[in-house]
Amino acid sequence: MFAYIEGSLVVKEPAFVVIDVGGIGYQLKITLGTYSAIENLSKVKLFTYSHIKEDAHTLYGFIDQSEKNLFMALISISGVGPATGVLILSSLSPQEIQNAILTENAPLIQSVKGVGAKTAQRIILELKDKLLKENLVVHTGQNYLDSHNSLQKEALSALVTLGINKNVAERAIINNLKNANKDITVEELIKRVLKSS
């Protein structure tokens, strides 16, 4: 339906953005990699995937075509829907996903919330040859936050949007911040929580 959406960023959250295009606001769910890449931008162009169900029409946005390609490869696997695809791309970097598939590291893929042993094996089995033939990996920037309060708020908002219980997410954020250095990014904090919950 839409190949990409380009416009002004009205809302920027770790799990979604709203882009104004000619007075119409489009809400797109995004990965943490995309969030890190666009956080300091006021205008953006995101490549899109449109998922239509009986009760919902959801847009997903990606910083570039290669991140979208990796997402499309993941959701082509039986048992991996768009929400799980975004969780995988938010929990593991594209490089970690690629390495896990190529080295057949199923436990790493299983560390993502909602991905079981059978699904992890299917991802490896069905995508290993494809990864060897195509470059599906995207490189995204890092985002550093200087305030733990802002960090906690953004991480909590993203985790709740991703389907984590608010109380569970709050406890996990606090526990992970105890052992984190002061330069931890919101992206890294959310990844740690997703791996530990």
C-alpha cells in the first residue's frame, strides 16, 4: 500500500512515531534501531509495511530498506507475526540476528520474549541460506540519554506498548539500571528488560 512515508515528526516514542504529511498524522510502529536513528530528527522518511486485519490496520516504519527487508524475512516465517518481528528487531541488533542465524544460535533467538524453541529453529532453518545470498543487515546509530528519569519513562512507555505488564516492566527497569553504567541507552535498557522478562 505505502512504500514509504516522509514528513515532520510530531511524536517520537521508542515504540512508535507519528509523522505529519500534509496535515494528516500517520502512526507507525517502529523498532528500537529506527528510534535511535531518528530521535534527533524533525523530518524523516520511513519505509513502511502495512498490516491489515479485520479489526486493525497497522503501519510499521523502518529507517531504511535493509531493516525493512530483515523484518519482511522474519515475518515470512510461520509463527512470526509483525509484532514479534518488531520485538526481535528491538531485542537484538540486526547484526546479532544475522550472527545467531548463521551460527545456528537458537538460544539467543529464544531469548526474545514470545519466541519459542520451534520458532527459533524455523527462523534459522528458513533464513540461513537467504542471509548467505542477500545482505539483510542494517546499521543504526546509538542514542545516549543523560537522565535516568527520562530513560526510565521512555523505556517503560515502550515496554508497555510492546505488551509487557507495567508493574513487571517497572521492576525490571529498576533491576537492570542497578547494574548499568550511566551511559546506557534507552534502546539497550529495553533490550536488557526484554531478555530478562
